[in-house]
Amino acid sequence: MILNEVSTRSVSVYLAGSAVAAAIVSIVASEILMALALVALFIPPREQIRWPAVTAPLVLWMLWTLLSLAASGHPREGLPQIKKFIWFAMLFVVYNAIRELRHIRGVVIACIATATVSSAWGMEQFVGKYRTYEATHAAYPNFYTFYVGDRITGFMGHWMTFSGQMMMAVVLLAALILFSRDHRWKWPLGAAGILIAVGLFIAETRSMWGGAVAGVVYLLWFSRRWLILALPVLAAILYLTNPFSARERMISIVRPHGDTDSNQHRAVLRRIGIEMIRAHPLFGVGPEQVGKQYQQYIPPDVPRPLPTGYYGHLHNIYFHYAAERGLPALAALLWFLGRALFDFARTLLRLPASAQLREAQWVLHGAIAVILAMMVGGYEEVNLGDSEVLALFLGVIGCGYAAVWLTENSNPPPPRR
């Protein structure tokens, strides 16, 4: 009986961890593994099902999305967003499957390993793109102009999705190195971190650069604060040496290259979002309707033609979800993020003196840093709308809440006699 119980637990842990890591490689594989992990949780003998503290905002999010869909008048067109509800099971599965801190470490190392391979493949893609540029460079004024519209994607279909995953991976890896007391894999993890960071850098997604910096600054503030001063020095070195022809992308943060960069495009989208929110503050224009209706909400003083860019969403999680599903939906999202931040920070402050449980600090700090990174990066991109990014993000939140549960339900050792 005990053997069967241990076997069932192990299966659910391996399936849940594999589902999170597989999101970096294949969303189909991740979905299959998540479904199997969910089934494994209910195979006898089973543990009592736990509900994370963020269940209420998630339920509100789903409920309000359904109401927005019904109010939009386009229920069939919005069904893809309803199908994404399945990924909320990732949080539930990871939270219930994990019962030990070593399980969380295993999940994170698996994610780091797959992110390293994805980044390495992205580097191979970069080499191929540079060779293509050299063969056709006469048609482009420089490599930046050639590359910015067709960047590396790793195992994903778009560079934004790839970069969102690499951003979370590098932040989690930094938390593991900075706060874990287990240094058995320190040097391999450091090497993996360099590869992932290089992949993120050459993907040239400025929003994910900003998110990664925010997450790392948070981690350094609570571990090695003096190293924060090294970040602007590193940025200056990268600017001066210009590896991978990235200087133009760095310059574009403050000085865009006309219509080549998306700065003006995003500014217009924010204004369109404001007009949508003013017209539909309660339920928004409806799921999947932003791209179909944006032309009706272009402010009259915006010059035509519009800046070049993608207008299928608003490139900003705050404006987009408020415009698409209404202000209550945005409130549910902020409630979810804020509650997770509060719970993880509160647990950090209450960690017991036990050395074994103090190890949980790297998980909690890492989860907080990932949330902060996603919130900062989310101002310039709707990465939570990508199933691959959402699956990994919810897996991280699940690991964070598993660490909370482990620290709150630990059995202190009996007193010595």
C-alpha cells in the first residue's frame, strides 16, 4: 500500500514537472502531460485536493471573460480565449503534485535545461540569419533592418514567445544560484544561465529585456545589492562592443529608427485601448475583438497611415485586457498577481529557522521575481496571451504556492530530552 502511494505521488510529480518544462519545447506535449498529471492526482490512493489562494481571482477572470464574450455579440469568434482556460489547470496540477522542496528544484532544473537547448537552437538560427543577410545585404542598409522583422524563435513560433520563456528561465536560474544553499550544480547552472541570457539578448525583444532586468534587480537587492551597480556597466560594455549588431536595438529604446521600430505603433495602440475602455468599461469589446474592431476606435488626431505593426492586440496586458474584457477583468488579473506577490512575500518573512525550510527562499524569491518580470514586460507585450508563456508562468506560480504550503505545514522536529 505504501509502495503504491509513493509510486502514484512520483508519477504525478514527474508528469507535472514534465508538463511545465515541455511548454518550452512543444505546447501540444505540455498539454498532454498536464492532462495525464491531472488524471494521476485522482488515482487512489490520493492526497486531499488543495486549492491555491489565487483561486478566487482566477474564477472571477474566467467568469468575466464569459460575460464579456456573451455581451460582445461574437461568441463563436471568442472561443479561442475560452479554450485557454485549460491552462489554469497547470497551476492546480503543480500545486497539488509537489510535496517536497526537492520536487520544485527538479521542475526548475528541467525548465532551465529545456530553455538552454531552446536558446542554443536560437543561436543556430541567428547564425543562419546572419549568413542569409551576408548573401543578400545589398537589399538592406544594415543587419538590424534585415533582422528586426524576422528574429530567432528557439522552439517557438515567434520571438516574443521565445523571449518571454527565456526571461522567466533566466530569472528563475538567478534565484536558484543566489539563494539556494545547495551548490552541487552551481557551475553547470552558471553556464546554462549564460546561454539563456545570450539567447534572450540576441532575440532583441526590448520588453523582455526590461522584464528580466526588473526580476534580476529584485533578486540582487535581497542578496548581493552591490552587484546592481554592475548592470549599467554591463549595458555600457554591450553598447560599445556591439555584439550581434545589437546596438541599434538598444538605441531604439529611446530613439526609434522611424517606422522600423514599434515605439510609435505601441503608443497608438495605447490610445486605441483608452478609447475602447471609455466606450465599453464594463465588458470591453469582447474576446478576440480588439484586432477586428480597432479601426473604429482610432482617435481622430492620429496621423494616417498608421505606424507599421501588428494590430491584433494592444501589446500591453493592462490596456489590452481592460479594453477586451472590461475593467473588472483587469481588476481580477491585478488581484491574482497582487495576491501571489503578497502570499510569497509574507511566507518569506515567516520562514522558520530550520535549514531545510530556509531553502524555500529561493523558490519564493524566484516566483516573486518572475511575477515582477512579467508585469514589467507586460507593459509592452501581451505575453500572457501566448499559451506557451502562460503555461510556464502558471507552473512557476504553482511552485511558489507549493513552497508556501510546505513551509506552513511542516512538522517541527520533536524537542530533545
